[in-house]
Amino acid sequence: MIEFHRVTKTYKGIRALDEVSFTVPPGTVTGFLGPNGAGKSTAMRVLAGLCRPTSGSATVLGRPYAELERPGYDVGTLLDAGAAHPGRSGREVLTLGAMMLGLPGSRVDEVLELVGLTGKEGRRAVGGYSLGMRQRLGIGHALLGRPRALVLDEPANGLDPQGIQWMRELLRGLAASGCAVLLSSHLLYEVEQVADRIVLIGGGRVLAQGTLAELGRGRSLEQTFLELTSHADRSPA
Ligand SMILES: Nc1ncnc2c1ncn2[C@@H]1O[C@H](COP(=O)(O)OP(=O)(O)OP(=O)(O)O)[C@@H](O)[C@H]1O
């Protein structure tokens, strides 16, 4: 379970998040949507312990990230596909991640297979990877510890149609095994295919949340998105 409880985050003069509350239940994929600058990445960074909320709490399995005893096994995150060192190979990036979690080398092979970076691709330097390959590596890194919650910031960017289909099946499979998946994306059609629930934010506030059917009431997700976000202004910090 992922839970945001009245999370506010202000930067100098900017209220990036304003009393944001929602949950991502286990066994679901929750699509996290909002226009550019809505606050999605900030919320995910707060959840992953990369920045502190000004007030409120964001928790995984009932605890803030910093208080998790085995964070790599509790929550996997992909927040920036460009974060891996460009001089390391994909296999080296995953090997370092596995070592930090105390996982055997066989888990690296499993994950390389899972994300389709086997053989030569796994041995290439990440600096030479396409965006789609970096996303696959980032998803693999997030999955190393078979976490019970997964936080993915725009993982479909750069994936080709096969890659998008692969990711859709992967996320549905993870949710079926009980994982709580929070997925941000601007690809509304894709979110419609994979998500059980939607949280829509704009101007740092939750504008709507619920199942696709509850939000849409017969409209497409795109129509709902455009209608609800057209007047979302940010309140002053
Ligand atoms: N480190 C920072 N310092 C100051 N302002 C920031 C910082 N990070 C984010 N912001 C501001 O917080 C607001 C929310 O940004 P955020 O990146 O969370 O939005 P987003 O929904 O992820 O956008 P996008 O869809 O464009 O990725 C924006 O106004 C942004 O400029």
C-alpha cells in the first residue's frame, strides 16, 4: 500500500503539492496523471525519500521511505531513466544494485532477461543506450528486489510499440501478484489500457480520483483530463 496523507511541498514561492491525499492499494495499477508542472514528479520524489514534505506524510507499507528497514524490497522506483552512469554497462548497473540488496548474480540475469537486455545489449555502456533501453534498464533496477510497491515516473517514454505492450503485461502481472503500482504518464491511451484507478492532479492539488469508470462516466480519459485540468491553477505558497 502506498499512501499520501495531506502532503504539501513548497519550494521558494511555489506550492508544488497542496494537501495531496490518495492511496494506491495492493494489487492495483494507479495511473498518476496531470499536466506539465502539476506535481507528479514531486509527489513521487517525496514518496521515495528524495525530498521532505513541508507537511503531511507519504508512506509505503505504513512507513515513510526513510524508516523502511529494507527499502529495496519494499518499494522499487524509476524516477529518472537517465540516472545510471553512462560509462557502466546495463549488467554492471544491475549488478551494483543487486549487491546493495544482497541479491545473488543470478537475479541480475533474471532481470536482464525480464527487461529484454540480454547478451550484447546488457554488456553495452549505458551512455550508448536508446531512451527505450534506458527505461527498460530503469524498470529492471526497480524490480531487482521483487518489491511490494512500485513507483514509475513516465516509464513508457521512448518505448516502442512492442515495449509498451511488454510494459503493460509486466505491470498487469505485477498487480496480479499483489504489487501496488503507481504509474505517471502523459500517454492517456496507455494509462487507460493498464490502470485500475486514476489520480488526476493539477496545480499541486488532487482534482479527481477513482476507477476509470467513476472518472469517465462514458467519456474518454482524454476528455475527462482536458475538462478537469483546464482550470487548475496553483495557489500561492
Ligand atoms: N527543485 C525544485 N525547485 C523549485 N521548484 C520546483 C522544483 N521541483 C519542482 N518544482 C516546481 O514544482 C512544480 C511541480 O513540478 P513537477 O516536476 O513535480 O511536475 P510534474 O507534474 O512532474 O510535471 P511534468 O509532467 O512536466 O514532468 C512546478 O511548478 C515545478 O517548477
